[in-house]
Amino acid sequence: MSESLGLPPPPSKDEGSKREQFDRSFASPPDGNLPTVARRILDQRPVDAATQAVGSALNRSER
């Protein structure tokens, strides 16, 4: 899942629980990739109007 969001792959299975692995991956997006990660998260789940406004602002900032 992390790769589909544009995050680095999680650490190996030997490095903590699945939650800890995902947390490490989520905490370290490549520099400048955070708007893309945020847009992909928003694209994967229904959101309310306030959250949609944030997504729209992110899209405008990437242009």
C-alpha cells in the first residue's frame, strides 16, 4: 500500500509489527513528494467538503 501512495517501501518484516513498519514508511516520504502522497490518500477514500477543499488547494499549489 505504501508504494501506491508514493511512500518508500516499509522496512523488512523483521523490523517490528506491520503497524510499526507502515508508520516508519509514512513518516519518511521523499522530499517534495508530500503533496502527491496527500492527493493519493484523498483519492482513495470518500471525504467531506472541508477535506475536499484542502485537496483542491494542494492540486492548485502543484501547478
